[in-house]
Amino acid sequence: MESARTTATHLNRGASSFSLWFDVEPRGQERVRFTRTGRAYTPAKTRKITEQIRQKWEALGSPEVETEWFSVRIVAVILPPKNQQHPLPPRPDADNIAKLVMDALQGHAFPNDSRCWQLSVAKRYGEKQGISVTFGK
């Protein structure tokens, strides 16, 4: 299993903010698919990355947001392509990255994402891919 690390200085109960780093490939949440019989299912790649995020969250000590209302900043670090045509990464979409991260941590790091009063998402190129998530008041 890849290592997970945190930049948090407070991971104990009652912490007002903390940051997590997930060594995973930044991906967006895929849409629900349907079989020919009409049954809905989540694509395997989305299920896999969601499980990786949860496992890495647990490896970091399962920190929880302790305030009723919270803010979240997500930064996806993407490896630059060999032929860099765009100054910023065009894919995956920022809103789909946020959806994946929030859904993966809902019910674990926080009870419900409806309590998130501010959400910001950024994408950038970097030498090591991953997703940084910072929770605050």
C-alpha cells in the first residue's frame, strides 16, 4: 500500500483544521452507469479510488471535522504530460474531483457534506501526483 502522510499539526479530537495528502491518481467521479436491465452501478475505477482514499484516511488516524460547519480546499496535483499544450491541467474536471473526494470522506471525516459552507478546488501540475485536502472552520 502506498504511504499516506499528513501536514496537519492537530489531528486530535477538537482540532479546528487539518490537512491530508493522498498519494492517489487525481481522478474525477464518474457518472453512475446502467445495465441493460436498468440496474444502476458505480464504475470500478471510481469505486477503487474511493476505497483508496478511505484506506489512506484511516491510515492517518481517521481525523474528523469537529465543527458543525466547515470549509474544504482540495488541490489535485497532476503529472505534466510530455507534450504540454495547456498551462493548467484540462482533465479531470475540478467539480468531479471535488465530488469524488467529498463522497469518499462523507460519513467518515465528516457526517454530511451539506455542512460544507465553502469549497474550493484547484488543479496544478507537479512532480508527484496526489490530492491535498484541507478542512477548516
